[in-house]
Amino acid sequence: AIFSNLERCLAEDFAADRVFSFVFAEPAFVDGGDVSEFVGVDATARGAFANVIESARTVCGPLSAEQRLVLFDDEGHRGSAVVMPLNGKAWDGVLIVSSEETDRYEDDMGTEFLTYLSDVITLVLDPWVQRQKLD
């Protein structure tokens, strides 16, 4: 329910065409059914967004070819997006708000509110994420 509400609200509030959520960890619940947003620690999609995750900064503008491939299964998407890092306690992920319009989200847009939003989303998701066992 968290992801469906989050994605619906972001799509409406940001006039987005698509919203994607990737949590690079396993869910902490057993009986929650299949939650496709939990893609696992070793998901190949993480590489496409590693620079955003590691910088811990929200990015606006066009997606890279690698990111478009992950999201749209081809490089044909020419729109724009907001990519927000989710940096939790021993886990990470990204939230992507995408538009078909090339100038909807531009790289010179302010991101203070979006950074705050990604911090809040991270706090909401944190209890639902399984912690990695340290060797």
C-alpha cells in the first residue's frame, strides 16, 4: 500500500507520466506478498542509478541511456525525470518521477523540497526493509 499510494500521489502532484520505485534490499516482512519494488541488493538496475545514490543528491533532467534501458526496456524515452536517492540504514534505493515532456524536469531546478521528500520517504520505508547480516 505504501508504494501504490506513493506512486499515485507523486504522479498526480508532479503531473508525471510514470513513477518508479526501486529498493535495493529485501523486504522485512514474510507474508506481505510480492512487492516488486524490492528488487534485491544485487539488482542490475542499481548500477544505472549508483551515481545518484552515492552522491545522495536529487537529480533532475534527462535520463542516461542506461537508465532509460532499465526503466523502459529501450532507449526510446526522450522525456525528463526526477531521480531521488533513498539512503536508509544499511540499504538504498531510488524513486524516479518521469515525464514524456523533455522540459518538465530540468537540471537547473531547485531540489531542496525533493531532497526533503526523499528523506521522509526513506524514513517511512526503513522499518519495512530487511537489514543485511554482517559477517
